Amino acid sequence: MIGIAVGSFLNVLIDRLPQEETILGRSHCDHCKKDLKWNDLIPILSYVYLGAQCRYCGKKLSLFYPLVEVLTGAMFVFVVLIGVRDVRNLGGVSIGDAFLLLHTQTMMLLALLGIVSASIVIFFSDWKFQIIPDSIQISLFAFSFLYIISRGITPKIFLDQAVAAFAVMLPILLVFYLSKGKGMGFGDVKLAFSMGFLLGIFSGFMALYIGFISGAIVGVTLLILGKKKMKSEIAFGPFLVLGMLTMLFFENNVLNYIRQFFPL
């Protein structure tokens, strides 16, 4: 339920930040600009009750809104299940050690929830507006830094993550400069930097690979279906997010799959 409520707020960020609107103030209909009442804003339920249309002007409401709310709720449940799996059995440890473990796990849990929330905003902002707001980029990096801290940080680990950030960013930066911003946006460059810092060099490059492959598959599919033309622009941020979250949560699974073909 908390995740669904957060998803409702993420919808506000997705719609307003790319258009440089304030996130304060009442929510309103995108079509008639009428301020919405509290019973128009109940996550998921209001969308269903109103028949997916505005109460005032009758215009169709985007499916993005309940989708973001359901997705955020599902991701929050997933992250919590991942976060508590290491603290289910605290028998045989001292109270101090148990408290320290719970404190560390809580910090990691909050970091992961923050990363997931920022990723959802980036995914849908770039998909809808082809813009990744700088404020969300900063939030993603901050939560990534908190995650690294929760796993135990030393000067060497920080240096390794910083090097990984620049290394993973470099290919995207080269595409950006060589294409003069047409092949890749600078928002993608900044996103790749955070990905490298969060995941490290190997997993960061694997995330890039997954992003390029998934982007190519979707792009070709849209061309075949006639939804896009050869010169049409397709946001790359969503695919980078897909690669990042895949490696963040399923790194071991991906590595085990790779080892079947290439000994590491």
C-alpha cells in the first residue's frame, strides 16, 4: 500500500519535472486543467471508478497513471522481500550485533526503495517526454551512494566505484559527442555514470549491454509494426534503467548464465 501511494507521487514527478512545473499545489486534469478533488486521487481505485476518464471533461485518462502505481507497489514488495531475507534468523547473535545488522539492512532497504523509485521516474519521464530531469539524476546517485555505504565502504571501494562510474559513462559519452547529441542524449550520459557507480565496472557494462540489446529489440519491433520510422527517436533511458535493475537484483543469475558459455 505504501508503494502504491508513493507511485501516485511518482506520477506527479513524471508529469511535472520534465516540464519544469512545481511539484507543489493541487493535481489537475491534463486536458481541462480542472483541480482534482481528494476522491479523484485515490490510487488505482479512482481510475477504475471514473472509468479511466476525467470526471469534469470526460477525456480519456492515460493508462500510465495506474500502471506506475501498480508497478511501484509491486517493486516495493519485491525489494522488501529481498531486503529481509538476510535478517530472518538472528538466533545466536548478540543484541548489539543484531541491532547493527538490522540498522545496516534498514539503510540498504531505504537505498533500494529510493533507487527503484528514481528508476521508475526516469523510465517514464524519458519514455513520455524524452527528458531525464537532473533532480532525479541527483536522487538516483544519492541513493546509489547510500547503498554502497550500507554494504560497507572504504576508500578503496569508493575509488573503485568512481573509476567504474567514469568507465561505464565513457561509451555513452562517445556516442553523444560523435552523433552530436542525436544518437544519445546527455541525460543518458549522466545516467550511465550513476549506473557505473552503483554496479561496478563489469556489472555496469553488462547493464549497458542489456540496455542496448533490449533497445534494439524494441526498436526493430516498432519498425516492423509501423509504429516508428527509421528516423524516429526512441528514448534510451528506459532501456538503461532495465539493464541497471536487472544487474542490481539478478547479478548472480546473469553471471551464472554467462559462466555456462564463458568461464570467468
